[in-house]
Amino acid sequence: MFIIIFPKLFTKNFRGLTVFPFIFLKDKATKENQIVIFHERIHLRQQLEMLWIPFFLWYVIEFLIRWIKYKDAHLAYMNISFEREAYSNESNFDYLKKRSFWRFTKYL
């Protein structure tokens, strides 16, 4: 895992982005936020399980389906199974120790 501060990559609402093996963060303060870092570490695990390209294809397709369903980009993003898993468990720092393979499918 490599953490890179890259503020120009983000809009005002996003603080982190994971592209295995990198975690890109909006600013140095975010690097100190353990919840954000753990959220992104969950995405690292998801990307390892699915491999890089299938993960992002699934992510984009699921986002588009949910965007059509909800007609709201933010609501679509919040309902992507990968995001639902990460947000639901970002405060449970033991989660990755016990997480089962392809656990994100529970959040479909």
C-alpha cells in the first residue's frame, strides 16, 4: 500500500481513491484520518480479490445501473456494493482480519 497526496484529483466531496496498490488522498490531513484510510484499505482488498480490471468494470457498471435506478449520482455511488461494504465497516478496524472472500456480494 502506497499513500499519495494528490489534491487535484478530487472534487469537494471525495477524500480518497484507491487504485491498487495506491491510495490517493485529497490532502495531508486526510492521511491522519484512520477511518478514511481503513475505508480505502477495504477497497484494496476488494481489488485484490477481483483483480484490477474486473473490479473497475463491475464498479462502473453497478454505478450506471444505480444511477438509472435512483436518478441521482451521489445516491448511486452510495449504493454501489463495494462502497456499501466499505462504509459499513470502515470503523471496525478488525474487519479485514475476519472478512470472507468476495464479502461485497452481501451488499448487492
